[in-house]
Amino acid sequence: LGFMIRDDSLGVTSVIRALSLDGPCYETMLHFFYSRAWKLEEIRLCWYRLVARTGMVLTVDGRYVLAGDGVKQSKEAVYMPGVKKLYQESEDSSKGEYIFGHMFGAVGAIIHTASDVFCVPLMMGIQDGIRRAADWAGSTVSAESHVLQMVRCGFQAASTMGPSIILPDRYFLSVSAIRLLDELDKACQGRTLDIVTKAKRNAVAYEKAPARPPGKPGRPRKKGEGVHLYELFENGGDFLEGNVHLYGGTEKVKYLCRDYLWGKGLYRELRFVLVIMDGARSILASTDPTLPPEKVIELYGRRFRIENLFREFKQQIGGFCYHFWTKAIGKLDHFSKSGDPDPLDIVMARHDREKVLQKIRAIEGFVQLACIAMGLLQIISFREKDCLELQSIRYLRTRRRETASLGNRNVLPAPKVFRIVSDPPRLTDNANTPYGAALA
């Protein structure tokens, strides 16, 4: 509730002010984030099941549609675990090429209705900069790469919600990621998760191995001739034309569908869909070779919703405004080079390591609760859209949606207020106030 109604983003302090709690509650709330009485994995599993039960998650052939990506959050703290130098790929001139901060991996569920499409956050966790703590006693940190951790997170969500399709960015199309996905599916004795993503321009695939003539000695071939996928735009054959639903409208595209083996040493059969739209060319890939090419194009068009999720999560919810730090680690050197030791390498004492793990757990718990708060706001906003008079909420220059945005959450009108706490002098039951509207 504090995440939903606060007017500023100053960590735990803003929650105390938004709920009009007493000063000593600040220490109590910090103790909650540091407590071992709750487990982050159990909270995530419970949230996955709740989102699946809403019945609003987009499905394709009975499979839920998820989105996955990484997000970098700037942090200037010099005593915060996991802060490292990160490279930003952005065309925005206001963003620096390099920043110091945390690298998060995120998985969201695509909510689709007749009027709107948005992405509900399922989980976010630090997936880089803390690998040195993977072998510490009592650690839950993973030493795997960001790509492999994202595959595991998506698979965990699919195992809880049901068979799913995840839409990651193009750097997730790697041999290690596909191999891990096949291993997880094999352990579950069924297809639990499939990937629809984008391939790079220099991607190379292979024809299927030709049949070996009978009686010819030697090991059978695993692959045929190599194929440069981007060259198929010029000599791949006739492209088909079709209309697909993209970005809130119907777009006319040209596409060519081919099934090839992919991955050096892996040679896994993938479905590649070459797309031409408004002169732009893209190569899409699917681990499910039975998925229709039009559906592959439409699905990947939904992936951009997770970028909107990141923007609202930062600007409206303030989910990354945490301030958990400890002097148990070495001070971060902003001028360190690649060969210099990691700040976690100098943490040797058991008590100091426990403090570092405690801060990492508090950060991920803070971000996960913000994910739940944002998801609840999105679901409630859509379910109650018929009860809201959007014209009377606040000024918006352009109104194009039937649902209230996250920016309107502090002024939602409500017909009735349900009290859940006693009334301090500062609180009123007027539904026009942020407190009264949130309780309603």
C-alpha cells in the first residue's frame, strides 16, 4: 500500500510518510527487509499463481506469453553490493555511455485485452556484479551469466503458471541459453517454455543433413550447408504478404519462413522468419518450429511492452529507489580497471559476508514488492475501468486509453472508503485525497 500511494521516491522513508506512520516504524520496516522470516522465492511463486488466476494473461495455443529483458539502474553508492561499471546501449543523448549501477533481469506477463496491452512485472533480480558471493555460506546468489539466469527465471515462472512462450531480446539467442532450455524441458519431460526472439544480422544457420547413402562408411553428418540468413532477403525466394496486428493496429508485412538447424555444436532446429516492414528488415527466431510465421511476428511485436514497464516502474512506482548499503564491503573505486580486484573479494569475515548477503536480499525484496504493487495497480485499473470517470481524474493533453494510467493512481475517484487503520489526525476519509482514494 505504501508503494501505491506515496508521492515521492525516497526508499523506505517515503512509505513511512505516505502511511503517516510513527518514526520508530522506520526501524521496524528496515528489520522487515532484513528478516529471514520470509523467503523471496515463495513470494515470487505466490505472485506468479495470482497473476495466472486473473485470466488476463495473453495465451497462444494454451501457452502464456511472457517477456524478458535486462534493465540497468544507476547507483552512485560506494558501499552498496553489486554496483559495477555498466555499458549503456542507448540513442538517448541524455544517457551516459557508461554508468555505475545494478544490472537487473526482469520477467513480465503480457496482459492482452480488446482495448489495451501491457506488461505486468513478475520478478526482478540482480544478475550481475555479485557472482563472487555465489560460493559463500548461506548464499542464494547464482554464478551463471545474465542470459542463463534469465532462462531459469522464465522457466520458473512457466513451471508455476503453465506452459509459456517468453519474448527476450536478441542477445538471448545463444547456444548456452538454448542448451539450458532443452535440459530444463527434458527434466520436466515436456515442453514448458519456448523462446521467440530476434536474431542478429550475421547469424548463420545450416540446412538439414542429407541422408547418407546406404553402405557408405563413416559417421553420419549432423548438418548440411551453411546459410547466411540475411542473404535470404535477396535470394531466399518469394516473400509472402500478410496483415498482422502490431503496435495497436494492423500492419502490412512481407515475410519468409524457413526451418534450419542453428548453433555451432548444438544444431537445434529453429524456425526463422524474415520480415520486411516499411523498408526495415528483421530476422525472428522461434524454438517452436510449429508456430505460424504470422504469430511469430505478432508475438515479438508485444515484447516492447516490457520497455514501457521499465519506464513506469522507474518514474511512477520508484521501484529502484532503495538505499541499502553496508561498510562490510570495500569502497567502490570509480577509476578501477578491469584487472583490479572486485570489492567483494576483500570480504573475508563470516559476519561481513552475512551482512553483504543481507543487503542483497533486502534490495531484491524491495524491488519484488514494488513489482507486486505495480502489478496490482495495473490489474485493478483495468478491472475497474468501467467504474471510473477518467475525464474527472486530472488533466491529460491526449486521452486515448479507457484505463487509468499509473500516473493517475493518486487521484482516482471512489464511491466508498473502507478503513483499514485507525484515523490519525492527518488522515481523512475523503476519497479525493491520495489516502482515501487508495483505501477505496
